[in-house]
Amino acid sequence: FGEVSPQAGDDERVVESALRPHSLGEFIGQPKVAAQLGLVLEGAKRRGRPPDHVLLSGPPGLGKTSLALIIGSELGTAVKITSGPAIERSGDLAAMLSNLAPGDVLFIDEIHRIARPAEELLYMAMEDFRVDVVVGKGPGATAIPLDINPFTLVGATTRAGLLTGPLRDRFGFVGQMEFYSPADLQRVLDRSASLLGVQLTGDGAAEIAGRSRGTPRIANRLLRRVRDFAEVHADGRVTRGVAEAALRLYDVDHLGLDRLDRAVLEALVVRFGGGPVGVSTLAVAVGEEPHTVEEVCEPFLVRAGLLARTPRGRVATEAAWTHLGHTPPQGAGV
Ligand code: ADP
């Protein structure tokens, strides 16, 4: 992944856990999801029952894992964490489900990538708090239903539409996470700076926020890079000047586009004359999986007004041509 990929590396997860908000009150931005989720949790607490299953959708780095952990801490229950691709056999999932204590939260990241047999096991677990344990093999195998403790499933996915209908229908609450405004990112940065003991000026924070791709994970990552620069080349304070110089060194442009974002735009503009071109063709041109281009890269390019999805394919906007330093042809884009 590129230097500013929105996905987290393993080392980064350790740093990230130190910067995670621990309650809804501490969670910055996402006013709609936070308010709706707050009500779901409050209602459940009053009834003394676990809340409905929760699906959180949105691009990586926007706070889905953080919210899953917050749900556990708001309810005072444990959170068990796994991911769709990590569940190889449905037996593993059955074991995990039957080990949950009453009211526990089970967090499944990338739930759209769960294997079919495990997904089917989840249906009954979510609805009736039961799992079928298969005993024996071949024609003599029998399924023995086993009661499990009531729990709350929190699923995370890049897009709710990637889930099968039956799975999606079993979530009582679906929260759609949005990219963060620069103002909210600035609050994320101020909070992180004080946790990390970094002196960050207001205009320094604004400079980093504007280049963070609407994503708290990237804001925190850029803050750490800029802090290094400030300590080595300045007096340790992160000012606008220091942030600009550091981000220039790390090749983060003023819109915060990462390597893949730029490669996609460059291919679209240079190789395909601005489009329209299909997403799989575009993905081949940049050597990426179509789903990465579609789920990780495109949402931000669309939101930044650089790329448009049309029925005939992807199209570069005039702003994309200009941003890459090319002259848009007459009547280019949309
Ligand atoms: P996702 O699961 O959507 O990929 P995470 O929950 O892992 O995202 O968030 C990535 C990092 O961004 C976290 O470690 C946390 O430090 C930071 N973060 C995300 N959302 C917020 C928020 N609303 N307020 C403060 N920090 C946040």
C-alpha cells in the first residue's frame, strides 16, 4: 500500500489503539451515526437487553472499529474481534459464538468477505441465538442445535450493498459512516496531539486536516510524520510551515491524494483520455484489484469532485485534469 493508504499496517494498530476514543462522548464527528447509535444503546440499557445487531459501513479508517469497541464500553461488556476472511471454517465461528458471555459484543470486520457456510450459521445465531453443531461426517452427519447467550453482532463493511440481502436484513441498525469535514479532522488532530504530547498550532492542524483525505486514520498518521520532521528540522512545534515542508517531503499533495489515487486519475486522464472507462479496465491499468479501486480509492475521488461514476464508466472531471497539471480538452468530463 502507498504511504498514505487508508488501511492500517500491523505496527500502526499498536499506535492506533492509544489514540482511540473510548466513549461516544469522546468520539468526534459522524453526528448522524453517533446520535442514532446513542439512542440504540440507551434504549437497550433501559430495557436491560442487548441492543440490535449493528452494521457499520464506510471506507477504511473512518472509525468503525473504534465504534465497535465503544459499543462494548458503553454497555460494559466484552468485545470479541474477528474478521470475515479470518473465519475459515464455520466450526470456528460456532465455537466463537458459543463462548460468548451474555451481552457480549462480537465484532466482525470485513463481514462481506465471510464464507457462505459461516454466513448461514450467522443467520440463526443472530435471529434465535442458536447454532447448529454438526456431529459426524457424510450421510450420517446430524446437526444438533445449541443455545448460545444473547449477544450483539457488530459488522463492518466498506459498503452495505456488498452484503447478501439475508445478512443485511438481520441487522437492526445500519450506520453509514461519512468522510470527515476538515473542522472535525482538526479536532481529531488536536486530541491526538495532546495524547502524544505534540505541540500543534491551529494553522498547523488546519494544514494537516486539509490533506487527510477526510479520514482520521490518515490525519493521525500524517501528524506522526510531521512530528518527526518538526523534531529533526525545527523546534518540535508543528506549525503550518513545518507541516507544509514535511508533507511536501512525503509527497502528500494539497488534496491529500495517495499513490493509488493519483495512479487512478493519471491512468484515467492520460491513458483513457478522461474516460468513460470501466472500473475493471482502470484497475488493470494501475495493477490493483477492482474492489480496492472501487471501495477504497473511488469514494474519496468522487467526494473530492475529481471522478464521476456514470452509466458508461468512470469519467475524469475538469478538476482532475487541472489537479494533475494537464489542460482539460474542450468539453472534458462532467
Ligand atoms: P476503521 O475500523 O473504520 O478502519 P478505526 O476505528 O480503526 O477505523 O479508526 C482508525 C483510527 O482513527 C483510530 O485508531 C482512531 O485513532 C482514529 N479515529 C477514528 N475515528 C475517530 C473519531 N471519531 N475520533 C477520534 N479518533 C478517531
